[in-house]
Amino acid sequence: MSQQKNWRHCKDCGLLFFGGGDSGRCAETAKPHDGTGSKNYSLHYNKPDYGQNKWKWCKKCSIIQYEPSKGHCLILGDADHTSEGSGDYSIGQKKNPEAPGTESGWHWCKKCAGLWKSQGSNRCSYGGTHVSDGSGDYALDVVDDKTDEGTEFFIVSELGDFVLDASNATTAGSVVYLWPYHGGENQRWRINSKGEIVSVKSGLVLEVKGGISSGNGLILNPSNGSDAQKFRTHKDGTIRTEKGDLVLDVAGAKTANGTEVLAYTINGNKNQKWRLVSRWH
């Protein structure tokens, strides 16, 4: 069964939004949704026989919304949400007794069509507060952020069977580059709750050398909490710096062994697209 993690509860408007990319906009603050303190929720997708399907991600405001009811997107003004690029998500109803590892109390808003749980102002993009008339009591799967940090994966370039590699992974300041897959620990990574990409071999973390500036290379260093060491995955296949919105880029789109990987301005090209896979195909 396919599931997607990193859905978060906005502490200001109460809506569920995808926390692995652009965080959209909150009706309460007019800023990106804020998942501070949120649990990590996992949604089923492309599984029409599970729960209620036809829930879609809005690519503009980043919330999950029930497509048949149209709703109202804060960023698009009076227009409906746009589900371009979204999977077909399915959400189950609360079971009695409540199933282990799930959280109920989520409701469909009849005005904005989003999924919300009471918190803060409960401000709706359509005006006023969310209204749950006619809604069921939905339950979401909850995953453990700390457990999720233990998942190891390869960061695979869309240019072919090449992965992010650091041959001198135990040495601070080592350059990170592209290399054919061989399965070694120097090609294995984890992402922790701070947004750091951690080398399995050494525990050193990925860093934009010299600070966040387009064209700077990537190296490994001990964790220091700086913005140059914080990243997030995005639905479009890019891996972005938390600040500055630069993306991991294979220099010159070359596939020669040892090609440098940079932090670079997004351009949508294939050399900026990646897949995180726990097992090689």
C-alpha cells in the first residue's frame, strides 16, 4: 500500500498541509503554514479501495482538499483549488475503538474543502472559521519522526544510475559528487528531524560550502545547526535548501564519474531531479 509521510497540522489555521515542500499559505497569518509541534501524518494514495478517495493536494496552498466539493484556495482568491500533479489520496474514518497508530478528530470543512482539526483560530480561507457540518470523523495514520530518521536511502539522480556519493565520508570538508551506484555506506544517507542529510558511514552532514549561494559545492561537515546544512525534499523531485530555495544540481548535467554536485538556482532541468530509494531497483 502506498503511503506518503510528512503531512503536518498547521498550528495557526488548523489545516493539514504537506510539510515536504512549499508550505503554501495560512489564512490566519498570510504566511506559509506552520507545522511547529505537529505530529508526522501519513496519507494513503492511489488506493481507491481504502477509505474515502478523491482527496487531492492543492499545488498552490499546499493543503489536502476534497476535490468533489471544489472549495476555496487562499492563493488563487475566489478560484477553486488546483490539483495538478497530485496523487489520489484516501482518508479513513475513525474506528471504534480507535485503531493503534491513528488519530481521529479531523473534519472536512464545507467552505474551503480542507481537512482540519481544531487548533488556534481555525481560520478558513473562505472567511470566518472552518465549518464541519456534514463531515465524518476522519482518522489519520501517525508515524514516529524519530523512527523515520533511521531510514537509510540512496539519493539517485534522474540522469541515470548515479547517486550522491562521498568517497572520503569520514573526513570533514570532503566533497560530495555523482558516482555510479555500488551500495557502499558512503552512498547511503538519512534525513533527520532538523532537515539535515546525514552520511550513514560517518554521521557527518551535507553542507553548502561557504554558505547558501548559487554555484557553491556540497561538502560533509559535523552538524552545526547552520542554514547551510538544512534541506527539504519537494514534490517536483528537487532537494532544496531550507533557506534561499536553491536545489541540488549536477554540474553541467554531466554523468562522468566524480561530477560535482552544487547548490544552484532552480531551472526545472533533469540534472536537478532526484529520487530517494531505500532499495536499488
